[in-house]
Amino acid sequence: MPAILFGSISTLADTSEIQRDAFNQAFAEHGLDWTWDQQEYAGLLGSNGGRDRVAAYAQDRGEDVDADAVHATKSRIYQETLRSTEISPREGVVDTIRSAKSDGLKLGLVTTTSADNLAALSDALQGQVDFADFDVVVDQSKVSARKPDAEAYTYALDQLGEQADQAVAIEDNQGGVESARAAGVQVVAFPNGNTAGHDFGDTARVQALELTDLRGAAKI
């Protein structure tokens, strides 16, 4: 298994509730009487892309909303909160990265979030997770299509010089799982607090990361 590919911000640190709160603060700033509680937000996470999620929600309600502006505000709040809040890596993440590096495996962070969001997370996890350990980091600027499209994974594999069957992805949501599978990459579901109730079908599922589990899931 030459490559382990972390598929989203919340596979490193569970920031899903920070995301939800940032959305709600953004709605208030833009004069929207929307409030996404945890149950509703969990249901909305079946799709990827916060901007598109806002646009679809407005359309369903028959409201004319500047989804780009709302999402930009949400991103600003999210990044500010990350940098001002004590954030811890998820269980097993640090040991998995350390063990992978020790075993000579390649590491990737394969997202379709913004580079600014990744920079904020890197700052928040400073001293715990070093983004320099990743051999490739994929963000929104590197690809033309968001997950569940396969492009983020095919791009990462090309940068790493690896074949799909020589990698395993770690994803916390259904769209991410679909993206990895579309690229032919074996995937392990590592749901966050707001996707724990999602149906990941026959995808292997873990509550904490261990390198041995990833090797077993990859079957290589």
C-alpha cells in the first residue's frame, strides 16, 4: 500500500460543528432567517460543496440568495474560528501519519475545499499535524470538478505516480466515498460527528484510525 489519502478536513480534525456554526453565523450576517440545527445539517451533508449547498437550500425555499457571498462569509468565519479555537486531531490520525512515514508510505490530503480553509486548519493543528508530511495536497484550485467527481483523486495519484489499486482513501462523507470509488481507489469511511448516521453501504467503517486496518481494507 504505497499511498494513504486523507479525503477531507474532517478526516484530520472533526470541524463539522464549527462548519455548521459558521454557516448559521453567515446566514445571520446576510439577514437570512435560516438556522441549520445538527439534524438538518447532517442531512444536508449527503452532497459536497458548501456554496452549492446554500444555493440548493435557497432554491428549495424559493428564495433569491447570493450563495457566493454567503459562502464567502461562512468561510471567513470558519477560518477565524479555526485559528482561535483549540483543535485536536481525530483519534489515531497522528499515529497513522507517523507510522506511514516510518514505513515509507506516501501520504496525500485530497480535498476540494479551498486553499484558505486548508491553511487555517494547518495553523490550527500546528505542532500536532505537519502538513509538510503530505506528499501531495489537493484543494479546490487544483481541480475543475468537486467531489463526488473522481478528478481530485486521479490528480493526486498522478502527482504521486501511483496506481489506484495501490492506495487507500479515508473519507468522512458519502460524496467523498463516491469520489474515491469513481477513481478506483479503495476507501475506508471515517465518519465525523455529523455523518455518523449516514449509510456508507458496504464500505469498511472505522471509529479510529490504525494503519493495520487501512492495510486490511485495501486488501493489498
